[in-house]
Amino acid sequence: MTPCYPHRLLFALFVFLLALATVASAQPANNTDASAALKQQVLELNRDLLILEEELLYPANSQVAVYLSLDVGEYFALDAVKVKIDEQLVASELYTPKQIDALRRGGIQKLYLGNLKSGAHQISAFFTGIGPQGQPYKRAASVVVDKTTASLVLELSIVDATGKLQPVFDIKQWEL
Amino acid sequence: MGAVATTALCALLALASVAVAAPPERHHAAQDLRYGESLYHYYLGDFPQALSVLLRAESDGAIVGHQHYPKLMRAGIYMAYGLPDRARSEFAAQLGQGEPQAVRDTAHYYLAQLDYRAGDYAKAAASANSIGHALDDTLADNNALLNVHLFIKTGPPATLQEAQTILSPLRHNRALALLNLANAAARAGDVSGAQQYYRAGLSVPLPKSGAKRDEALAIRDKTLTAMGYSFLQEANYASAKAAFRDVRLDSNLANSALLGYGWAAASYQDYPLALKPWQELRRRSLLLPAVQETLLAVPWAYEQLNAPRSALLAYRESEQLLSTEFARIEQQLERLNRHRLMAGLRHRGAPGQEHRPPAADALLARGDSHELQSWLSLDQVDVLSSDSHYLQTLLKQDALQQQAQQLRDLLQLQSGLNHWHSKLDIYRQLVTDKRQLRSQRSAAIEQSGLLQQHRALQQQREQLAGELARIEREQDTLALADADTRAQAARIARARTSAAGLTGNPKVPDNAAQRLRFYQGVIDWRAAQGFAEHLWQARKTLAQLDAALGQSRQRSQQVADILSTDPDLEAQLTRLTALQTRTHAQLTHLEQAIHNATDALLHRLRQTLQQHHQRLQDYLSQVRLSIARLYDVAYRAAQESEPEAPVPAQVQP
């Protein structure tokens, strides 16, 4: 008796492959209305909670917020940032490739949110990474700001200076 | 969400972050901080946070500098976060508002995508037909791909020649469109037509680097594998083998390709070559159909090589593998409960973050659940991890993935709300403590009369100012003279008084009065010399006193205001209470939803495992039948050749 092994899965696998190739382009809609409504409600609740938290912990008259942005970031590969207020380290961040990608694509990171007394304060930021020549690159930027009873919002921005082919590190104060 | 939809959404968000057209892969930072922050969370895959930040920004006031894009982005995030109805209504709301053409086209494109995904192809086609020419390059390419998919779903199968018109606008998505057209042709039974598409797809140049290259390589692997199987159907084994050989071994399709490669080799009787990929496959997870097939394919190849002993050993090994898998399935079914499922779902962390323990990462890096079949490799991982990985592999199956993702989203929301729940308790305590402290301070201030002190100081200041005015008016130079001058003036005044009382006394010199007048004149002159400067100093001091008193008055007022605005704490407590109530209610709803979703997923998992068991049971029957057949052949051969019966090979399980 000659054993005959049928290619029983050949066609089945082929069909499976054909289906698989279209999965990427069209998924069946899973209409879970109740879950969707619940998600929406929780998102709105989360928004209200965020507002309350900020008002409680960081009232506008003492609030200071520091953001970080990359524009476009071709001449500097960011590794880490440290932020000091009046020589006191308040925030530091080591960046993952995913975070860098998010920043390069236009995202802005809220680096620090805290409280500060009214008056003059020195804000310093220290950037570490790889510069335009592929060499380790460290730069700092500093600014003296006058904290009033309005919320203080600062943006640390790393901007490509295309004329110099160098990155420029700047601290910008936002008027809200 | 499908790969294409994800790419398209990213393109939308990328578009949204640039005010002007920019070369691909280059983006400027957002102009609005809150919008930029939302983008940042989106790109990190944290959709709930991205939405919360965006909703928060919108509640504070409109985001400036980005026109309609924040709203489009919000709709896009709803789409990515599994809220298609909400996304649809948000996209639709952007239409008919006098919006720019680019916004209109973008909204129509995503509405078409949503309808396509919902299976409403007619509606999707209507939306797609409304799209003009203002789409960004990436979106335009995705739109061209969507048109191809609609063409596949609604039109008759077309040849490569006939599809040229619809293929011509495609750029980055050309290979994927060709693959899907090929698959459509293959499903319709037009194998040679499909192969034309496959070949055209393989001729599309690969991007040089980046994520697009990985995507293109994955599509190429799919194309090669599907083409290989189409060649097998046509008995074109050499071409099939060549196609399978080009599939990357670390790709998701490597299992199917290895199986196909073996079949191609076996089809022209090169059984040793067929055995190489099949033996490799046998060591992988039996959850994979290609691996299941090797349970029969490997011993069958040995039989073809006229090696019945090796074939018997291989069947026995298949039997053993099946027994182990049955035990694992039984174990999974026994241990599969709510708790383990939750642990399995949380195992991967938040969506987009892909947190996996190092052990699981190491195992996954080896590809295709290698450890599940090889117990020798279990020294690298404990049984629980292996067990959990088995569950993860199950959850990755297409049929379960969406249900699992839905449950994972709910669990993530629950985790976030639980976090808020405990934080709200702390905030309540904080506000209560603050109120108590304020009350204590208020009483202390009341008792000390601190807020009235500046009034007493003001009275003293008024007296000083009056005295200074008198000195100036009367030109009382001595009042502002230094202490020595004033002391000398006082002594002269006393001496003059004494001299006047002693008038006529012979002991008093005759010129005493004259000398005293002279001394008085000297002192007056000295005082007058410094009067202007002393007056200026006095005025300056008075001005400083005024400033200090002003500050004191202002601070007193501020403290009084704070003390009189106790209701702000009450308002915060009221809001806290309301939010605590809402959080509690949402947690209850979430718990119920999670309970239901878990039950449904557990049911599906059990069904899947039972179906898997049933499939393997069929394999086991065939394996046992083949073993019996081999014994039967050996027995008959022995009977025919020798009176003495042969002893069958003793196989260790």
C-alpha cells in the first residue's frame, strides 16, 4: 500500500493567506455602542478631573509650566534635558526613540508643571545629545523671568538654524 | 485598527502639525502648546491622554494657529481609539461650514474609510467620490489605495491591464494595492492573473530606509508567500520554491513559507530537502496551522524515502507532540479564568507602549513561539511565563484580537479612574485641611489685631507729617538739627534763662547776655546751614514710610480678602464631591462592562481552544492510523518473507 499524503492544507492555507493580505486594509467594524459610550464618558470625566487637579495643585497665580519642542531637529539628536529653576533641578528627562519621534513629528512635551513665588527667577535648561558632526553636544540656555500673578508658561525650543547648519536652543515665554 | 488606517491617520496628524506643505518626514513644532502636547501623547500611543489634553484645551478656549486641524485630529483620535461613530459625527461636522478644500477632502476621506471599515461600500464610494485634489501627498496615496479596495469589493475581478487606471495614482501603497488585487484575482480562481499582479508588486522598488521599508518588506513577504502557493496550485514547483526561499525567516509568514518550500521540494521528490524546513517547523507552536501540518508531513516524507523506521519514529514523535499539546490545552482550559485573563491582558501594558517582561521579549525575539515546542529551552523562562505567552499567542489571533483590545482599553480606563479615585480622596483631605488651617489662622489674626496694626502706624505717620509741615512752615531749623547742635542750643537757652534771673548780680559778667546771644547766633547759623538737607532727608524718610505703609495696607487687604473668600474652598469641595460621585459611577459601569467583556472573551478563548483541540484530534487520528498502517505493512512483509514475525521498532515516546 503506497502512502499518499494529501496536501490537504494547501488550498486552505492559500485562502488563509489571501484573507490575511486584506486584513490590513479592511477590518470588520466591531460596533460596541455601550463600550464606546462608556469610553466617551470616561474621557470627559478624565478631562474634568485634570482641570480640577490643576486648579487645586497649581493655581494660576503660582503656576509655572515648561514645555519642550523640536523644530525640525535635523542638526541635533536629543538625548536628555535638565531644567533648573533658581539653580534647583526641577525636571530631567532621558528620551526614548519613540519620544524623539513624537517630538520630531510636531508633538510638544509638557516637561514640568509646578509652583513658583512671584518675583524674578532664573530658568536654565541643559540639553545633551549628538550634534551636527555626530559629536557629543551639550548646550545650555537661560532666561530670567518675572513671575507675576498670571500663569508662567515657557517653551524650551530646539530649532534648526539652517544658515549656520547648527541647532539653536531657546527659551520662549508665552503670553497667555 | 488596520495598518493602512493607522498610516493614514498618522499622515493626517502629521499634516495637521504643519501649517504649510513640507517635504515628507519633516515636521515643524505645533504652534499651539496644548495642541502640540496632544500630538505628543498621540504619537506615544496614549490615546486617552491625547484626547483628554485636547478636550481640556478646547474647554479653556479655542486652540489658535491650526485652523480646523485640531478638530480633525480629535476625530482621528476617536477613530484610532475605537470610537468610529463619534469619529464619523466629528468628521461630518467639519463639512458644510465654509471649510477650506483641504479640510473638506480630509473629512470626506476619513468618512469613506469609516464606511469602508463598516462594510458600507456604497456610502464609502460616495464619500470617496466627493474628494477633490487638495489632499496631502500621503493622504492622496492612501485615498488611491482605498479606491483600489472599493474597486475590489464592488467591481468584477480585473486584469492588471484593466486595473492600470486605478493603479496609476498610487505611490507608496502601490505594492499593497497590487497584493490585494492579486489576492482578489486568486480568490476568484484566476491564478495566472493573480501571478501577474504578484510579479508587478515585487517589481515595485523598496524604500531605502525607515519604517516604510519595514512595511514594504512585510508586504513583499506576503506577496512572495501567496505567489508561492499559487505556483504550487499550478504544479510549478521550481517557481514556488524560488518564491518561498525569498521570504525572510524572521517574518510572520516564515512558517507558511517554510511549509510551502517543503511541499515544493517534496513535489519533485526531493524529500531530504523538504524535511529541512519541516523539521524546523515542528519545533514551533502547534497553535500555528503550518506547524500542525508538519505532524503528518515529516513522517510522510520519511515514508517516501523508504525509511519506515524513521517514519514510525516521526509519527511517534508527532503523537508525543500532540499529547503534550493536549495536556497544555487541558491545562489552559482548567486554568483559564478571569484573573489569568486579566493578568494576560495587562501583561502587554498600555496600548502603544508594548511593555513586555524581558523574558517574553527574549522569547518573542526567537520568533514564532519557538519555546513552546522545545521543552529544553524552558530553562530560560519559568512555566508561568511560558503559560502566559501561550495565552498571548492565542490573544493575537485575528478572531480574538479586536475583542481583546476592547477589553484592554476598558482595563486601561479602569486603571486610570482607580488612580483618580485615590487621588480625589487625597485632594479632599487637602482642601479640608486647608479650610481648617485657614480657620485657625483667621482666629489668630483676629485675636492679634494684625490687620488693624497698619491703621495705628498710619496715625503715627500723620503726626510725623504734620510736625514736618510745621517745621517747614516755621522754618524751625533746630528741630531738624543734629543731636549735638540741639543739646548745645538747649544749654544756651538754659544759660540765658539763668543769666536773666541773675541780672544785677555782681558775679555775673556784664557781657554775659551779649556772649550768650552770640553763641545762640552761632548755633542758629549752624542749624540753618544743614536745614535744607535735613528737610530733604525727612521728606524722603516720610515717602519710604508711605510706601511701607501702602504695602502693609495692601497685604492686610489681601489677607482680609482671602479670609473673606472661604466659599472658594466650599466650591472646590462641592466640585470634588461631584467628581467623586461621577468617578464612582463610571467605575461601577466600567466594572460591569469589563465583567461582560471578560466573560465574552473567556467564552471565545475556550471555544478557540476546543476547536484547536478538535483539529489536533483529527491529526492524532491520522497519526495513529498511519502508525497502524506501518505496523500492518511490516507485519505483512514479515509474514510473506519469513515464518518468524518481525519485531517492530521500540519507539521511546
